[in-house]
Amino acid sequence: MATEALGWWGVPLAIAAGTMRGGTPFLFVSLGECLTEKSGKINLGLEGTLLMGAMSAYGVSYLTGSPWFGVLAAGLSGAVLGAIHGWLSQQPRVNDVAVGIAMIIFGSGLAFFLGKPFIQPSATQLPTINLASSGMAPAVQAALQISPLFLLGLAIAPLMQWFFRSTRWGLFIRAVGDSPEAARAMGVSIFKVRMLSIMAGSFLAGIGGAALSLYYPGVWTERISSGQGLMAVALVIFARWNPMACLWASLLFGGAQSLGPALQSVGIREGYYLFNAAPYILTLFIMVVTCSPRRSLVGAPGALGTDSQGRA
Amino acid sequence: MSSKRYLNLSRRQVIRGMLATTAFGLTAKLGTGCSPASNGAAAGGGADGLTIGFIYVGPKDDFGWNQAHAEGAAAMSGAFSSVKLIEEASVPETTAVVESMRGMIDIDGANVLFPTSFGYYDPHVLSLAEEYPDVQFFHAGGLYQEGVHPNNVGSYNGYIDEAQYVSGIVAAMTANAGRLGFVAAKPIPSVLRNINSFMLGARSVRPEATTQVVFTGDWAEPIKEAEAVNSMADQGIEVVTCHVDSPKIVMETAERRGIMCTGYHADQLSLAPNGYLTGAEWDWSSFYTKLVTDISEGKSLMDGSIPHMLRGGLREQFCKMSAYGAAVSDEAKAAADAAIAQFMDGSMVIYDGEIKDNNGGVAVAPSESLKQQDVKLEQMNYLVEGVIGSIGS
């Protein structure tokens, strides 16, 4: 054989590459959701935000020729959707889960509507950082082409951890999420803190969309998100609202996505539907293992999902 | 402040409003419910009042299956000024398609429908066809069964595996080691037939060639399709092709990884200018125009003047080949052109026994020579020798 075949080594390589390629959108969405939920509100609408981000990134990159403008546009479009969610979900007697579902439909509908002209053209993709030296096998070289967005997400995770633990603003967000009454007594505006947290979280989710359409797989189609926004919400729960744990969980999910195709390509013939379902089985498994009827989840913000509207 | 009233409406006004809306909705529903009968009666008249509905499973410009049909529909509607074309894209293969079709018949008065996705047929098209016996349903696929399914249902499909056979020849003669790859959606007969014809084409010029198959599980799985191409590139596969709804990702990922590809559904040369060898394209424009000419002359499925199974390949202009890419040698072009010539004069039989399946069994017996029209090919449930993969789950 003229070309070097990797054989079984292809499987761990594909999973390793998959963690970096496929994990990036998970990472951004879950970090965004983590920030949002820390302030005590749930934003299920990130699935719609992801699609909107993917569409705006692709569209702007195509129209201006600069992928970085696309990333910025994705973040901004996310923040706008976040502002809508932030305002709506904080009205009296409005349930944030219900608003989130409405935002999924709104965000994806808007993205499909505005995205029609961008399905066909090819937009400028984000440049990748090549970590491999030229002596390595081409497969390894391809796996080591890392997106700057992945590195950005890698940096944001510990930064957010530090932000929650050690800064005044982080304390405000935690206070609003855990005990709105106490936060109000401190003189913190619950509305503003939640609004900003949701907008910032949606900004990150929008960038996650940009990673989908401008890095991997690098196209804009209506099926591009395939439920990743919702999975990232579940991912935050078993990451225990901890940004660093979000990072590991995202990598795990990204890797699990590439398992099915990788195993088939080395000749594992049976059970590919099972392998394709790997991320979902993993979610279920972790949820079952970590849930207990005797205690509530450690790390869950106290006011999460309750209608704890401080009357301002 | 707690008893804020937003709209100043009393409870009585709200109830009255709701009653009025419901009543209006009911009459509107009943009113349109009557229309299909009258439309159906008018349908026999001629091209006047012919309303044709197209339903696609994805967006209309996806470089794939849907784009091929939408281009065909546009060409057809351009040829007939009196035909009203209505289209709906991104309709899933669920009861959603029943609602789309019902809406097209009841509200827009459609008399001919083209539900273009495989999964629309059973049970959705079948149930609606019984309900509206005057509307003609043309389904893209090979699922019609004479005597079992309603009389106003027809199915049409092109033998695009003929074009895949030619692609296989080009791919095998261009790849150094003869290692080919195929990204497939689901192990159903029409997909398996493309894989097998691609492989048989490749083996007809290069007996040691192999085709690695990766099934993604659904028609549009962008990330899995990209992963599949990446994994195959890692394994040293030299040429990939696919049978998924939108080949865009497969072609772009192959180009990025520096391997070659052959297209499917539509021309994808612009997506992979270096690695694109050739491709199997649909040619629905001529088919739709011809079919609608027949319908406007008063022919119909119901009286048998339009056959229930419409089939054709390269010769009947159901499909065509993309122009050869830069990497294709003159030798490969000559071999491919020879095969095309055999398809054109009707002398080519792809499934000519003996053909073994990839488990060592006999797929096509030595005495058999299955022509394209043979129903046995529509029930294909094997992968031929040389294909690496399995159709079991």
C-alpha cells in the first residue's frame, strides 16, 4: 500500500481530534449556560442561539471576507437573543424554561429564515494553528490543526472559575443565583445582574455557533446544531455548575461524537447505531450515576428555576 | 399595583372574542374542506388550473438531493406558464409532511404532488392518497407496489447507480492503491445499490480495489459526515464519495484533507477544485418537464396512461455525469467514456452474475443477469465483495 494507513491507531487519534474539533461548540455553549445558571436563570434557548450564531458568523464571514468579524457578529447576535430572554424571563409570573423553549423556536426560525441565501456559498473559514511538525504522519498533522476558538474556550474556562471564586462581580452573580433576597439586601440589582449574565452567556453560545460554521464542520446548514445546544445545557448539570468541569465534559462529548465513524472506518462492522448514540447514552449514564433521591445536586445555585423575583 | 390590567378587556369580552375566533376557524376549515372535489374535477381539463406541489426534506440549495429536485421543478415551471408551482422546504419525514400535503391540496388546490423524500411514502403519502383519490402523488423512490398501493400513487426514480458505476471506474483508475471510501446515510436498498455499483465499477477496471463504507445513520448529520471523511483520510482512503442529502461537507472536508472525491446529486466541482474527479448528478429538469407535459395533455395515473413506475438511467436522461476534473488521466477518461457508451446503447448490465457479497455468499447467481428494471435490485440487501462494511445494525 502506497499510503500509510493508521489502522487501529486511527480510533484514539480520531477521538482525540474529535475532542478538539467537535468539543469546541459544546465548550462555549456550556460555559455560557454555566454563567447564566449561576445567576439563577435557565436559558434553554441556547440551541436557537447556537444556530443564530452559526448563521450570522457564516453570513458575515461570507459578506465581509473576514471570519473574525463573523465571530464577533455571532457573539453579538447571541447577546441580542440573550437580551430578549433576559427581559422576558424576568417578568412577573413568567417561567424561564417556557421562555427558553420559545427562544429555541424563535432563534432557529430566525436563523433559517435569514440563512437561506448562505446555504450554498462558501464562506472564508477561520485560520487554524498548526502544532504539528512537518515530519509527522499526515493524519496526525490534520488532527493537530487546532482552532483558535478552541484555545480561547480553553482559556475562558479557568478564567471563569477564577471570576466566580475571587472577584466581586463573581460574588454578585453567585449571590443573586443562590439567595436573591440576600443580594437585594446587599444593594445589588437582581434584574441587571441576571440580564448581564444571560447576555454574556448567550454571547459565548453565539461564538460556539461560529465554531460550528467557521471551523468544524465548517458549513452553514439547517441541521448544523443537531441538538448540541440542548445537550450542552444537560452537560452543565453534570458538570456541577463548575466551569472547569464544563471543559472536561465538553471534551468528552466531542470525543464521543467521533466514535461511531472512527470505529466503522477501521472495520468494526456491527453496532454503529449504538456507537452513534454514544453521547446520549453517556448523558443518561452520568445522570443516573450522579442523581440521588437523598440529596440535592451539590453546586446547584439555590434559586435556580424558582420564581424568586426580588421585587425591585 | 398587583392588579395591573394590561389590555383593559373584561372577561366577557375575552370569551366573546374566543368564541368568534373559533367559529371563524371552523367555517374556514369547512369551506376549504370542500375545495379538493371541485379542483379534482377540473384537473382533467388540461394545463389550466394545474397546481403542482413540491415538498423537500431539506433546504432547496443544499448542493444535494433537494437542490437537484428544486432545479428540476423550476425548469419545469419555466416551461409551462399556466402551471402554478408551490413548494415547501425542510419538511421532516413525520406527520408534518401529511399536514404540508393536506395544506397544499385544501388551501392551494394542488392536483399533483411531488413528495421528494424517501421516508414520506409509507405511511404518509399512502394514507393521504386514499383520502384524496383525485390528486396524483408522484413519489421519488422505488416503493410502489402494484395492487397494494392506491391507484393515484406513482413512483419515479433514476438509475443513478449507472453514474456511480462510471464514478467508480474513474475513482479506481485515479487512486494509487485503489482504496475508496463511501459515506452513506442508511443501509436501505437505494443506498446499497449505489455503493455496490460504485464498487463494481471500480472492480471492473481494478479487481483489487476496495470500498470502505461508513454509515452515519441519517440523511443530514453534518458532524458525523465530517468525522467519517476525516477517519477515512486517516486510514489512507484516497477517493471518497457519498450518498447523503447534502454532499457539501463530504466534498469540502475531503478537499481540506487533500484527498480526492467524486460527487453526488449535483455538480460539486466548485467545492473541491483540486480533488473533484467526476460525479453522479440527477437530471430532473427533462424528466419533470416531460411528465408535466403528459399530465397537461390529460393523461393520469388513475386511467393508466401514465405508468406507476417511471424509471430511467443515463440513456433516458434521468441522470448525467459531472465534467472530469483535472486529476483524471486520459486513460481513465477513455475507460469511463467506454462504459457510458455501453449504457447509452443499452448493452451494459451492471449486475451480471456471478457476483459475490462481502460475506462470501452469492448475491447474484451465475445464471442471472439482472437488468436495471429488475425488481430484485430494488430489494437489495447485500454489499458486494470488496466493500468493507456491514448493513446490520
